[in-house]
Amino acid sequence: MKFKLFLLASAALLPAVAHAQSQEDDEIVVVASGVEQEAGTTGRSITVLDRATIETRQTVSLSDLLATTPGVTSTRNGGPGGITAVRIRGAEDAQTLVLIDGVRANDPSAPAGAFDFGNLLTSSIERVEVLRGPNSVIWGSQALGGVVNIVTQRSVDGITARANAEYGYADQISANAAIAAGNDKLQGALTGGWFRTDGVSQAASGTEADGYRQYNASGRLRYEFAPGVGVDLRGYYADSRLEIDGFPAPTYSFADTDEYSTAQELYGYAGLFADIGPVANRIAFTIADINRDGYDPAIGSAPAYLYRGRSERYEYRGDAKLIDQLRLTFGAERENLRFHDGADTYRADITSFYGQAIVTPVEQVSITAGVRNDDHSRFGAHTSWGANFAVRPLDGTLLRASYGEGFKAPTLYQLFAPFYGTDTLQPETAKSWEVGVEQSALNGAAKLGVTWFHRDTRNQIDFDLVSFTYANIARARAEGVEVELVLRPASAFTVTANYTYTDTENRSAGFEGNQLARRPQDTASLSADYRLPFGLSLGGTVTIVGDSFNDQGNFTRIDGFALGSIRAEMPIGDRFALYGRVENLTDEKYEVVSGYGTYGRAAYGGVRIKFD
């Protein structure tokens, strides 16, 4: 019934519109091809979220904002800081590649190599690009489901600064600041943030709240020695502590305990760039260093477990704009992976080469095609292909289609973990197709887009309950439709809506025909924001998630739910603003992961300061 009401509301708007697009055609994106490219010249589906959207929605956790975008779902184990999985178009969360300022952020020590979005707050983020669908040609391993490209506060010419502080439900406190400055040769930026909350009990049956704390910082520096030649430095650090629940004796059921976990994440980038003739060259070294520890005071002060994951990457990328009709991108990469479990250290290396051509035979047509070869030190070489095209036959009309192959190397844990690892594993692979149409009307004030997608995944690695080891035993299929709508009837009024239908099928032996775990078939989101003439901004968001299953056997059903929030912001002069929001307005009782607690109605208020 909830979805029928949503669709009827959307249908009522359709006569007034004919195009919805998550970004303007001339907006520059990087995630589609690895180089700056106008969004309207790529055949891939991309959603762009900028700082203005983050501040308008007053979002603290990035995963909450991603969950309001088409084709993306998010699940979190408990309150803020709990393990958070982001899935794109029904793929596994470990099949989402995450980049932070150009650094691959997926954890080499995690069992499947997934990135935990639970520790990623929005305080330092300026921009997020979400690529929906496989693209291993440019991004290599783990880009089976899609790519989330995160850019922290960027440097600018001149000087800008911002800060905010807020307080609310569960004694939650958040304080953040950022400054950016520069001139035509030297630019820099710094951010810092602190967050704490009492949280809620991770165990839904528990009575003791499980708190979360994080402080984070990011920075970047760019210096141009001569026109087109210079150095680029970037870094991001986060230190987090989360109280968790466990399985205490004598019942060994999920309940309140005094356990907690800590995490320290460091992502760094050091690069040189040089424009030589028509070729822009870049060489870089990146590092991702992730330390995770778990503690149980009931058994002592030493860590009950620890994991150390490290990825070091050396890369070269060239971007050759030979003529107006032809652009070539090419590169080579070497990635060294390391995983330490407290007793042993395991290593693997990947050497990669790729090339891609962006051809524009006429102004209205863009064709992109490329190939990549990855040579893994354990399982050998793998080749991935990809192609897409975008056609603009009429003013305001965009037709697009793409084919992409995804590739995910076995993780170090899956290869070498004591007792469970299998060093003969083969890479997971995926093939994906999509076709979409986008149309605008009323001089861009109304936009509508529809995309059909299909993906087959083979050789998926899963835990074999017969041999109690990891094996290539899983297969999966996902197919669906995304609908996006944007209305701007006035400059002060914006309405965005999307609906995604995702039909997932577990095609593994013994589970044929089952729906993939924690993949709702139906998801939808509707947001509206309006600024009154005297400056007060009012807005709200409704997010609807359909029924799903908690397990691959489809034994435990998770009921669907609808969450509504309202928000307001009032400027005071040119530099200050007061803001506030109420989340889960109707105090909905719901679960996203069976057995884990969720927030009820919660209110927050804060102050924002800007200088520019």
C-alpha cells in the first residue's frame, strides 16, 4: 500500500515533467572514466551528492544519505558506528569499491574486503559520486556492484571556512570545522570533526545503550611549480570507539555485554602531475592502513581479537586529448596488500594495465570503450572489458546504454585465514547491462529518468558449510528498474524522488530461487525543500523500504517500513544559521538487521557558521 501511494503521487507529477537526472548534463564527474568528464557524455548511471545537499539534509552518517539515492540500500547493525553495509543494485556490500580522495579504502583484513560505512561521517566530505554498475576497466578489483567516490574538503582560490555544532537525542554531540585557502600556485584545506552519542542497545532485546565516539581529520595540499606541473598531497584519518553487544553465558544469545571495539583508519595520497603536450600525466603513491581491535573486559584488558589491513598502491595514469573527437586514457598500477591477524602476516600483489578510448564522432554522440588486465600473485591474470555510449538526439533528451564487467580478487582473509582460507580461489566476476532514457522539460525545471539494469555474478566466494572453508560456490542475478524525478518549479523549491525495483535471485546450489539476503525488492525516497522569502528553509524526506530476508535461506523475514523526517534552517545575518530536524517522525518500530536495535523518534538542533 505504501508503494502504491508513492507511485500514485509520482504519477500525478508526471504530466508536468519529462526528465529527472541526478546530475546536470554539463556537471563534471570523475567516477565514470577515471578522468574529468561531463556527465551527459557518459552512458553510465551516476548520482552526485555535494556539500550543499549534505547540509540541506543535515545528514551525519554518509550511509543515511546514500540510502535515499536510486539503486542503493544500506543496513546498519544497531545505532551510529555499528557495522554498516552499502549495496548497489543488489550486489554484495563487499562488491562496492570505495575511494576516499583517490585512495582505495576497502579493508584488506575484512573477511570479504568490504568497507565499513559505519565510521564514515559527512563532516569532512565535500562531494560524493556514486557509480551504479560494474566498471573494473578503470577501477579494478571490487568494482562489481559499483563505486562510491568520496572527495573531502577541496582547496580553493581565496579563503573559505565553515563550522557547525549540534546536540540531540541520546546525548549526541557533533562538532566540525573546515578551512580552505589558496592562490594560483598553492592551495590547501583542513577539516576536523568530533562526534559522540550514547546510542541505543545494539541487541534489540537489550536495555543498556551502546555508545559511539569518533574524531576525524582530513587535509590536502596542492602546489604548482610551473603551469601544469606540481605536487598533490591528501590525507584522511579517523579514530573510532564503539560499544557492542555479544553472546554471554549461560544462554549464549545476543544480549547486553561490556564489549567494545576500536578502529583507526588512515588514507593517504602523494602524487606528481605534469601536462606534456596533449597528455596529462600523473604518478602517485597511495596507502590505506586500517587497525581494528575488539575488547571483552570479562576476559581481560588485552584485545580479544585484532586485525591489521594495509594496502600500498603505485600508479600511473595518462590522459591524452589528441583531437576533439578522440580522448585516450591509459595507466599502470601495482598494489601490495597485507593482512595481519595478531599471529601471522599474509601478502598478495596485483599488477594492472588498462586503456580506454572516449570517442565523440559528432557532438551529440559519445562512445567509451576500454580493457584492463589484472595479474594477481596467487591466481594469475584476468581481463575485463567495458563499453558505454550516450546519444542526445534532441535538446533535453539523453539516451544511454552500457556494458560492464566486474572483477573481485579473493581477499587475503579468504585466501589465507587459518582453518578457513583456500589459496586456490578464483576471482569473482560479473557482467552487467543497462539501458536508460532521460528527458528534461520546462528549461530544466523538470527532469525524469528511467533505467533498466541486469547483472549476473559468477564464482562468488562464500563460506562452504560442508568443508568449513571459503569456496567459489555462489552465483547471483539482479535485475530491475530505477526511476528518478527532479522538480524545480521555482529557484527556492526543489522536489526529488526515486523508486527502485530490484529482483535478486540466489542461483547457488541449494538456494536456487531464493531472494538475496537484506535486498528489499522495493525502495523509494521523496524529498522536498523550500526556502521562504525571509530566509527560513523547510524540508522533509520520506524513505520507504520493502520487505526482505535476513538470511540466504530466506527463513527470517524483515518487514518493510517507512521513515519520515522534517528539517528547518533559519539564517541569522550572512554568516550564521540555526537548524534542527526530527528523524523517524512517526516513531516507527522497525529492523534493518534481525535482532539489532534501531532509533525511535529523535530530534537534533545546531548552529552553522560560514565565512567566504
